[in-house]
Amino acid sequence: MPSLAQVLARTASRVPDRVAVQFDSTSMTYAVLDAHVNQLARELASRGLAKGDRLLLLSGNSDAFVVALYAGLRLGAIVVPVNPRSAPGEIDHFVSDSGARLLLFGAELVDTVRAWQEARQSAAGIPVLALGDASGFDNVLAAAAGQSAEPVDVEVAEGDDALIIYTSGTTGRPKGALFDQHGILWVGINTAVGLGLREGERMLHVAPLYHSAALNMLLIGGMMYGATHVILPGFDPETVLETIERERTTFFFGVPTMYTFLLRTPSIATRDLSSLRVCMYGAAPMPATTAEALVAALPGASIIQACGQTEGGPGGILLQHDEVLERPSASGRSAVPNTEVRIVDIEGNDVAPGGVGEMIMRGETMMKGYWGKPDATAETVRDGWVHTGDLASVDEDGYITLVDRLKDMIITGGRNVYSAEVESALAGHPAVGDIAIVGRPDDEYGEKVVAVVTPRDGSELTLADLREYGARHLSSYKLPRELVIAEIPRNPSGKILKHLIREKLHG
């Protein structure tokens, strides 16, 4: 099989004049994109980036993100795309944990990068380059314009490492899931088969491109069949609807919260959205009523749910359009093509219909392991199966529904929040005596982060105080949206009894 960058080059040779990426008021054909990738790869090589080096990519959705991603891949570097909303301490962890050789950032994030540089404790001296004009930093794109557009002479094989995508674990510290070229190629193949994608698909990207679903399934996968990638910097429901109508996009992926806001936008009834063939949702549960409303609002589109995990590539289960109609509350029914999924009990036996067990999966797209963490890898990947930590039920008809998470994960607006990480960050507030982080169901965001706090004697605490303190250490979406003052129930060994907290919150 070809490398990921070879796929882009082959597509550019096959459909050179087709628009590959459209962002803001600019667009690049496949031929132009391929040339820009070669130029940036040469520039990065001149600054010391080599095959196997980790390239940290801190950028929002943009055409520059795409060029930087493929420039790294073309050199055989391991690209590490991270959340552009990361706090300085989180960036520091990504840099030190991955051993990044170089950091590229979107010019709009210059203040974030400066704050990280002032506070950082690791990787002193790592080159930091801007993808655009940013005062005090080299504009690497401008520098690359003077380079040759001929491909670099670097051999990248199917088995070479390609990406590290960070995901949190039970300890709350983000872990880097490592993928090789082979696995990511198979993500694209599986996506095309499972979602029925076609040559020349016009894909609208609003979900963050650093996330495995948008990145591996859609952006990288779309390059295989010459998709046109229409990229928006963020989600605004009116802008999304206007863009679908104007650009005649055929594919849209969003988290359930996005669809909720789209359905509440009055112009959805008057916009011409007939170009949409496929609307995929995932990353969080969608209320059955929302799924039903979406089917009614977009009668010409296939509504498909994808439910999986980053460690799987992502991989997991699908709920096809007719199945959404029949069982909108389910999470999936069939495994993603070329993937095996089982629901097993604690002994590894398949649970009977009506039972609940852990969802495990295996296939070509699974991660190689967690970067630099063999013990964590051995805990998650056993006998070739990725153990997701998600509890699911399966019924007589084969429908699978996620019912709980072993890792106390909160999914808010499609983003994963791990309670242990938030608890660790907020426990240092001088007014906090004890703290537990849990999720409470929310109509707009799926779940919202709730901080249950026992204050120190004589101390007072407000939600604003806690959020202000937490913003120094955490991305904004991880901060609590609600504060509850209460005693934290614990068992004799000191473990927080979160099921008791949830029972009280849910009344």
C-alpha cells in the first residue's frame, strides 16, 4: 500500500485541477496542494526535521493545517496534532511526552504559544514556527514559498509510524495513541465502504481537525477519492447552513450538539440543503428525539451514527440510516467494515442478548500502542483486542447501546473530559477541601461538567472562582459549568463513590 503522502500525490496526478481544500476566500487544487506540501516539507527538513521525528501541530481548522499535516507525513515525521484550545500546561505535556522536535502553530494562536513559552518547564530550545504572520516568530509558510516543489527524497513505508493522537486515560493524564501509515490508510478505506462515500465528495469540515474522526476518517480518508474539503474555522449554525447551500456540499459530520443548534436555526426550513447525501454524527450520544427531528429536516440525506474510540483509529460500530429510523436510541448495530466488535463480560465471554459488558474491538486500524507507555498499552490492548472501557448492552436484534463508561468519562459537546484530570487541576484551589467531577445530562451539550466540592473550613467558593482558577491549567470545555457544595462520599479505601453523587444529582 502507498504511504499517506503518496495517496495525496497520486490523487493530485489523477485530478490535478479539482479543488482539494477551500478555506475562507482561498482554494487550492490538488496540484497546488501537493506542490505546497513539497515546499513546506523541504523547508522543515532544512530546519532539522527528519523521518521519525515528532512534529507537534497546534492549529485550528485551516488550509495551513492540511499543508502542515502532509508536509510532516511526506518527510516521514510523526505528526502530533493537538487541541488548539490547550492550556499552556497541556501544551507542555504534549511537547515533553511526545519528545517533539519542532512545533508548528496557527498564527491566530500566537498569544497561547507565548504564554506556553513563558510558563514551560520542558523542551527548552525546541524550534517554534508560525503557519502565517505572527509577531516574533518565523512565518514558515512564507519561507517555504522559496523552496522547490519537487518531492523530497525520503522513503516512507506502510509500516512506518505516522500519527500520535492524544487521548486521556483513567489517570486523567493524556496518553498518545500511536498509529502507523497502514492503520490510517485502512481507516479511510473502511470509512468509504461504511459510509458509502464517492469519488469527488464535497465534505464540509466544522468538527476540529485534530480529532481522530475528522482527521483520519474524513480529511485523510477523503484524499483517497479526491474529495473537496470545505473547511470552516469553527461552528456557527447559520454559517454552516449557508455554506452547505452555497458550496453544494454532500457530506457533513457533526457532534449531536451541533445538530441540535442547526435544528433550532429558523433558516433550516428555507435553505436549499438538497445537496447533502450523508450526515454523520458521533463522539457523543444523540437523543432519540434529535435523531428523529434530523431525519425529518433532511429527508434527502442518509443519517448515520458512528460510535467508536480514538484508540481504534477510530473504529467501532455504525448505525445506518434505516437503523436510525428503527432504533434512534441505539449506538450502533454493525461493526465498521473490516473491524470486529464484541461485547464481553469480565471473563472475556460474549454477553447474551439483554446483557451488559465491555465493548472490545480489533482490526487493521487499531493503534500500535500508547507512546512511551508499555504498561498502559498492555492494559488496553490484550490478545489483539482494544478494550474500550465502554459498557454497552446488546439486544435480541443486535442493536448495541452504550450505557456507561468504566473510566468516568464525561462527553460534553462531543469532547471527552476525564474527571480525574479536572479533579487534579482544581484540587489546588485554596478553598477546595475535597472535590469530585461528574457529568449531568444536558439538552444542548449531551452532558455538562459538574464540580461537587466540600470547601475548606471557613472558606467560600463560587463557580466563577473555580473556573478562573481552572483556566490556568485546563482547556475551557473541561471547566465545570455547575458547582454543587456537598460532602464527597467515599468508601473505606478512600475511593469516591460517584454513583451516589450521580444519583443525588439526577434526583
